[in-house]
Amino acid sequence: DDTTAELKRIWTDSRHRRRGHARVLMARLEADIAARGYTRIYPTTGDRQPEAAALYVSMGYTRLDEPLPAEGEVYPIAFLKVL
């Protein structure tokens, strides 16, 4: 819908992890998305990226229970945040 921004395939290179870069990037994306009039953010990650899932939850996103189709051997996990 026209009120939801979808985020896909965002990652931090392994050489730059554990430094807060992802949190800063997500905060900036949230601000830019809100400035464009969106009221919800819908990111997805894979079941093999528990760090990304933990980041989203720590930033106020809710994990959704909706089943998403597998992408190869990866099972996507969806999250939602209302701004």
C-alpha cells in the first residue's frame, strides 16, 4: 500500500559489523521514510540472519507471523514498525 515502505536486502559488510553502523543507517532510513509521508516500515530478513532480526526487534519492530515463500534455501522473516 502507499503508506508502507518496504526494505529488502540491506546488510552491513562483515568487516564493519558490531560498530553501530546498522543502527545509525536504520535510524536515518526511518527519518527519511517518515519525511516522505510513510507511516509504516516493513523490512524482511532471512532466517539465517539472527543478528538482523535482533536489530529490528531492538529498534521497536514487531516480528510478523505471516508465512513468506522461501527464496532458495532461505526463509524470509517479516517485521513491521508503525512510525
